[in-house]
Amino acid sequence: MMSRIVMKFGGTSVADLEKIANAAQKVQQEVDNGHEVIVIVSAMSGKTNELVGWVKDSAPSGGLYDRAEYDAIVSSGENITSGLMAMRLQEMGIPARSWQGWQVPVQCTGHHENARIDAIPADNMNAAFKSGTKVCVVAGFQGIMADGRIATLGRGGSDTTAVAFAAAFEAERCDIYTDVDGIYTTDPRIVSNARKLNKISYEEMLELASLGAKVLQTRSVELARSYRVKLRVLSSFDEDISDKVGTLVCPEEEIMENLRIVKGVAYSRDEAKVTLLSVADRPGVAAAIFGPLADAGVNVDMIVQNISGEGRTDMTFSCPVDHVALAQEAMQKAKDAGDINFVELVKDTEVAKISIVGNGMRSQAGVASKMFQILADEGVNIRVITTSEIKISVLVDRKYMELAVRALHDAFELAQEA
Ligand code: ASP
Ligand code: MG
């Protein structure tokens, strides 16, 4: 069997016919290198937002819409780019064919709008390769439910399509082509001397992705870790696509220069903090609060419980700003039903979350206190703190977010080579 690779092109890399032609050049290089190639494409940048907008504008009052139809509509952007890419490759003399999710088939389960890939039977596409196809161009982000309806994988889902194909077809590599040349120590738009990492471990990438670094969909990194897919992020606008460029996401053991304790600083701008003042301090209270929040679809992140004395406690949690109204409604309902009892709900919608991430924190003490000292020196007040084995997150006032990111990036010397 010939060696296979997966190349995924994001929305900015297929934004118009010229960009598609540029991406096709990269595909040609890999075909010339002797690979069979599975190309995964996103919709042209902005297209999916437009389609989602049409769905929302057509929704009946109340805003609820049929999620299976959402998928039918919103998946269509990828149909266009997959066909255009296949045409372009054919034009260049490369035997290429487009594949929509249902044709492969990419079998999905779960809920429409946020489906999961269950299996990708390889027979159809293998037959195509066998009979001479060199490039299969797959519409990312989409699949088919057991009942035959079209599914989509959640925003950013074509990354997950790419990794799933790399796993299913035992690809040598999964290259994610985008408009940045790799994963950085922090967002270069905020910190001008942010440094590109040559390698980062799955675990660290997973934290960074879920903490708001938007280069890869979090689920794609989880999948890559489970199946040990060699995942690389690189720019589709650089000439060079050799091993020297981009950032490789790989097992921790493969990173020699793993001396640095903190690898990156991530942020998430639009967070909110909600506190329920004076709830009863008794068994079951947390369940009575967070159960209804989960049912209402509130994405709760950090949680802190304070004792305020005399059998009462304050409960604080954070969630996306967009979810505050939902949270408020759910808490009021639970209060009216007599399930919980709080004196007041206080919200702060002007906060941001900042996190530092690094595998080295597992074995190194003192990282948290250093982080807090750096923020203190800048006069940044910390509202809430949470930690995991390899990350520390704090909630701060949004107006200090950029200052805090810069200060941490500097003080942990992330701009310098390790
Ligand atoms: N086009 C989809 C989105 O914008 C999927 C993707 O690009 O990954 O979310
Ligand atoms: Mg993306």
C-alpha cells in the first residue's frame, strides 16, 4: 500500500478560487512525493457564519429551530469547496474526486449540530484509491446519522474530520493547513514577541485548545491523542511544507527540549462570574444548583464555594457571558420551586480567564505562587482560581486581560528559546 497523508485546509486557505489553486499546489507536492492524499476542506471563510445566520433568521419566534435542518443547511459550505478543489486538481492532471460525508460514509451519533463520529468504514474510498484515484477530497465538518439525515460536528469540526480520517486510514501524518504558521506561546496579536513552538504535547495542546486558543477544535486533539495521530499545524501561505516548518503535536516523550515548565499562556475574553449569595450549607446544595444549570445548557467552568457562617455559604461559578441569562433564569426557577434558596444573584460580566499551561507543572512546585506574584506586581486582582495537573487559570477583570497575558508571557520568559 502507498503511504497516505491527510491534508486539511481551513476556511481562509480555500477562501476563493485563487486560494483553492494555491492549496491544490500543496496537494500536488505531496502527490509528487509519492503519497496518496486525503484532502479535508472547510467551507470558504465566512460561509458557515452566513449559513448559520440564515438559519437563525428563519427560526420561528422563540428562536427554536429544527436542528436536523440546521445541519442540512450549514453543512453545504463544505460541499462547494470539496467540489471546487477536486475540479482544480483534475485540471492539473491529478486523478481526484470529491466526497461528501454521507458518501464515504462518515457515520455519526449524538445530537444534530454537535454530532460525534462513530466510524468511518474505509471500503468505498479504498476502492477508489485502488482504481487509480490519487486524491480524495472530503467535505469536512459533516457526516450522516443512523437514520440517514445529514449531521455536522460542531463549529470548527473539520479539524476533527481530518484527524478521524488520519486514524481510519492509518495516515502517516495529518497536516492542518491554516493562516498561521503554527502554535504560539500565546496570541501574537496581543504579545508581539510570542514564539512559535516546534513541538507541543497532546496534553498541553488539549489544555490550550480548550482554554481558548482557537487554532484546533478541542475534540480533534483528543482524537489525535487517543489514536496517536501525528498532527501538524502549518501555514498554507508558506512555500516550504517540509518537516522543518509548523508545529508538531505529539507524545510528550518525543519532545527532547522539554525543559520549560510553562509552555503557553491562553486567554478567554468573554467570561462571566455569577455568585449566589447565602445559600443553605447542607448536603445536596451543589447538586441542586449545578443540576438545573447543566439542564439549561449553561457551560459552567470554574466553581468556588465559600463559607459565610451560620449554616450559609456563597457559591460562585463562571460561564460564558452568553450563558448568563440562561443561568439566571434556571436559578430563579429553582428558587421559585423551592429547590434552592439564595438571597441574591450577583453577576459580573466583565471578566476574562487567563491560564498558564505546561506539563512541567506536574513535578514543579511554586509555579502558582509565581503566577500570582506576577499579577500582583501589575496590580491585577484575581477573582477566582482553578488548577489542574498541568494548568492554572485565573479570572481577572477584562480590562486587565491583555496586560496580564503580556506580564505572564514576559515573566515566564516564553519569548526565549528554552
Ligand atoms: N466550516 C465549519 C465552521 O466554520 C467547520 C470548520 O471550518 O472547521 O465551523
Ligand atoms: Mg478551524
